[in-house]
Amino acid sequence: MSLERITRRIGAMRYARRRAGAFQRPFEARARHRILLLAVDHRIPQSQYFPFHHYADRFRERHDADIREVVMDDYGQHEAHPKEATTVCYQSYFNISDEDLKRDMSRIRAHNPGARIVYMDWFAPTDLRMAARVAPYVDGYLTKHLLRDRGRYDCPTYGDTTLMDYYGRRFDLDHAVQRFSIPDGFWDGLHLGPSFATADFMLPVFDRGTLPQGPRPVDLHARIAVAGTPWYHAMRQGCADAVAALKGVRCVTGTGIRHDLFLREMLASKICFSPFGYGEVCWRDYEAVMTGAVLLKQDMSHVMTDPDIFVAGETYVPVAWDLSDLAEKIDWLLRDEAARTRISAAAFEVLRDYARSGRFVDQMVPVLGL
């Protein structure tokens, strides 16, 4: 086992122990702000909560804020769990029932009367399907990404999401028309935050690290899983087929590789093709930036996130949704080493500046009501 992998595993074990212990102790009574993170115990939603702990000292020094975290399924089952929070950040499962949502909110209010409650939307799609459901209970709503044109939220989609709409129509799939209503006043309490760059294995790298250097013998990293719902399968299979049709390009393809080896492959790659998943923004977008590969992805001009690594031609290279220019863009990047160097460095710098400045703390001030 490599030293890098051992170090990462030790760090993960320490963080897990803190989540199971120190993060659940009672609040410091004298803290002016007491922030309780109620979590879904999965790596995707956990990427939303890790930066609160990474910057805990800054929250304490700047805002006299004490931070705790408990898995929502367990909250209230132990007398020692932190109570009397001034702000509660709440994550739920994607398919939570109305009954369970009401139960969670009642439990939160019982233990934290008067607290500001913020719904933490960690889901992949850019829709706001939880807006109307949680609006009666919460004071704020944080999401990792938004459609740039808010007017699109007033329009029905062919399927649940922007991606289902496009690929359902393109592949003539049987989708139901859907529209998730946005309640009055919702936009006033909506906040845009960071996406996967704040995960426990990435944020410290951007905070302390430098852009990886070294030989990159692989032209294109393009491991593409295709199994999933009909629209997802059709979209991803189209991506895999487009990669397979490339001529004279040294590619890494296939699936089923350990994560540390996956990242090692990207360290040896000039370009990383990161196609859409169930949402537009993906883990691989940020893993590509972290490893110094140029991010190649379907056009993201309709999406907002912060920090933004989706600035066309500056921090990533967009391709058409139908992939009609995929081969052309790859050929250009392989021929233009200067462009690759410029784009990968600019993307890394965006995330390094974000991490080192601790701007996450400032982002969360209005969210948390500090």
C-alpha cells in the first residue's frame, strides 16, 4: 500500500472517529452561535458538511460559533446529543416521505426551540423538488447548483430534471411531464454554495497542495459506467460509443477500479472526459481539476455553482450535448499543450484560492444567520 493511500486512510479513520464522538458532544454553553449539522450518512451529503469541520477554528474565531454533527436517524436518541442550537442544518434522504419529514422537523423543534433551520440540498439534479415540501418548516435553503435562468423553474420538464427532458426527447423515451412548484418568497431564502470540491479527500488537497506535475502518457481518461435508468443508460452509452469511435487517441476506459488507482490514472492523463451523471455536476469534474487533467464535459453554461470551475475555455472545455464536436475538441487539446497547461492551471487555481482563503466561512454567514 502506498504512503499516500495509508495517509488518506488514516485521515478518514480519524474523521470517522470524530464524527462518532467529539462532533456529538454538547455545545459549549458560552458560544454565541451553536450550529448543529443533522446529516445523511453517505459520502455525497458528507461532502457538504466536511468544510464546516475543516474551517471550525475560523467559525469559532470570527463568529464565536460552535459546530456539532449528528446523523439525523440517530438524533435525540441519546441524552448527550447537542441541543439548544441557534442554527440547525438539515439533510434528508432523496425520497423522504411527508410523514418522515414532519417527524424530523418536530424532533428538531423539540430539541432546538427558536433555532434557524436551513435545508441542505445535496442532490444531484438542478431541480428544486424539495422547495415546496420544506418551505413551511425552514428559514433557508442551500443548494450546490442552480439553473442560471431561474425562469426555467416555472416551466414543466419532460421528466423530473433538465437532463431527463433533453435525453428523453432525444432518445424518444416515455417520460411524464413534471413541474416542481416554487413557493412564494422562496428565492429570498435561497443560497448557493459549493459542490464536491469540499469533500474530505479534496478540500485539504486544494488547501495545502500544488498543481500536479509530471508525465501524462494517457491522452484521455474516460471510464464511463452505463448501467442505470433508461435515459441515463442512453446518455452514458452515447458517451462511451463516442469515445470508442476516436482514432489514434490513447484512452483509459472501462469501469470497476479502486478509487486511489482511478485518481492515479488521472494524474497520468492529459484530458478527463467527465460526462453528465444523474445531475450535471459530478465528482469527476473536481477530481480532474485536483489531478491536473483538463476537464472536458458537456456544455455547462446553464448551471451556476460557487466556486465556479465551469468557465468555457478558461477552466474547462465544453462539448456539445450531442457530442458532435467531441473528437474535434480532443484533437485540439492534444495538439495544443499550452492550452492544456493554461486551462488545468486556471481551474486548480480557482479551487486552491477558494480553499486557502476560507471563503466557505463567508459564504455560510447569511445561510447560518451569523
